[in-house]
Amino acid sequence: MGPNNAIAVTTDAVYVAGEAWSTNFPGTNDSIQPNHSSSMDGVISKLSLDLPRIIQSTYFGGNNSDSIKTMAINANAVYVAGITLSNSLPVISGGAQSTYGGGIYGGDAMIAKIPLSLNSQIINSCYNLCLPSRGGWRSILQQMD
């Protein structure tokens, strides 16, 4: 995983997120996205508090490079945000932006709300959320919650 990766701790698990080039990242069986889909995908892992056991992991990405840069957790979900070059990110229709826009520098921001288990359906996800006209990250997180 590269720089700016995320970590969060709950009362029963440690969550880490970032990106992986690996096609066999551990713990992705039965996850939201069990298979690697491009050269670099975002990854999220849930580990036991004492760290020796991966409880669940999932890839999160589309047909091009994706990287998770930050994460937040509440009692119901994991929120991840980052950068994507994918035009096939697993987005939910009705999100702030459900199609890839390309961005000024060739990519879009992305954000997703995922169940704490990491192994059921994505709750919400969308592209390009840090545009000032959309109220920034905080505004979008409030809409997704």
C-alpha cells in the first residue's frame, strides 16, 4: 500500500485501507468485490484487534487504477474516499455523481459507504465529490448517511 493509507479502530476490529497491485490479496473470498479488476485496486481489510487474523478484505475498484486515501467508520458503515481513473467503478445510481467525469488531472474523486462486514452489498458510492459546487466531502457524507 502506498502513502496516505487509512486506518480506523472500533471496539472489535481494526480497519485498514489503501491500494494493492496484488491479484491474490488475502481474505477477499465472499467479499463485496472478491476479484482484482485492474492494475491497482483500492482495498479494505478488517483485522482482529490483536492483528494476527484477517477477518475480511475486499477490493474496491473498476477497470483502471483506484486508490483509497482516507476512511471513517460509524456504528453502521465504513466510509472510504480516494481517487479513481476507472469509468466502471461500482457506483450506486442516485449518488452525487454516478458516471465518471475524468477530472481536471485525468481522474475523479470517489467515495463509498460499505457495510462493516465488508461482505454484503455496497450501501452507496459515487464519483467526483470534492467539487466546491457540491459542498465538499462533508456534505456528501451527510447525504449518504
